Amino acid sequence: MNQINKILKGIPEKQGRYKNTTSLKWKKDLVEFFINKNLDKCLEIGTCNGKTTKILSKIFKEIWSIEFNQKRLNKAKEFCKDETNINFIYGNAYSDITYNNFPPLFDIAVIDCVHEYDNVMFDINKALSFFNGKKIYLVFDDYGHPQHPGVKGAIDDSITQGLKLEKFIGEEPGFTVTRSDNTFFNLTSKEGVILSYEI
């Protein structure tokens, strides 16, 4: 079993009860992109149940992850209980107070929080406020979610305004995600995207 498969072992696919996580393809693409970059600090805006958080803990030295739902946060802590480099933060990602005791600089921000345009733009600007002076990566899920066009809109506008498109990640347009109630949706664009900013 190669290193990437070891990292992904035990991680569920984005289907049914796990529809809120990222796909295994998204996680694999993320790992492949970052595994040899030796980056230190990762900000995760939106912990959810910790499936992606655990993957991040395998490829970055220190994770700071924010979640406003205590039940989800508890699940994430349990799922990631064997990882020692995750700082779980219970708080509102849209309140500056939440970030008071965070490190001043991050190398990467993984953004998967409120999917409205204004919220995603807030997340992007907040992430950029932790710019390390060299280069910061911004990673997104749900770029192609048909019910959340604000995510794609904010990302596209950010590229127009100067952020660099590194690559698209995850599943292709048309990929079907089935919910627990047997309803479903199909991606209308790529599942995710990696952007960057550097001087």
C-alpha cells in the first residue's frame, strides 16, 4: 500500500450519511498536490465531522480547525482522536474574536464553511489576512455544487481579482452525490479547486 492509500485508509466516500464530506478523489488530489511541499500551518474553516481534518493532519504539521456546531465538533474530535497536531476551535468563523489566539501566519487555508457568496468572500479575505509573506494556498470544496453557486462565483471573482488558479481537484462535472433520503445532486463543475497568492 503506497503512502497516499495509507493516508486515505478508513476514510468514507462522499455518499449517503457522508454526503457533507469531500470525495475520496478530492482528498487524493489534495494529498498528491501537497504531500511533498513540507508546509507547516493549515487553517481549516469548517471542520464538519473531521473527515477532511484527519487527512490534513497527515500532510501538514499543525492544523487549526473551526466549527460552530458543537455536535459536529465532538464527532470530529472523536474521529481524529489519534492525531496530536489538530487544534479544534469551537466558534463562529465570521467573528474576528474566534481568531484571537490563532498563529499570525498560515501556509494554507481549506475553506468549506457557509456557501453563500458573501461568506465565501469573507473566508477568502480572512485567509489572506494570515499571508506568510511568501505564498499561501486556498483550497475549496463544492465549486461545482448546483445548489450553492455562491461558492463558484466567489472563487471565479477572486481569480479575476488576482488569485492564481493552481488546479481543479476532486470529481468531474456530472458526479452524482446521493443523500441519506435517496435524493441526489450532480456536480455542475469540478468538485474543488486550489488557488494561491504570492508576491
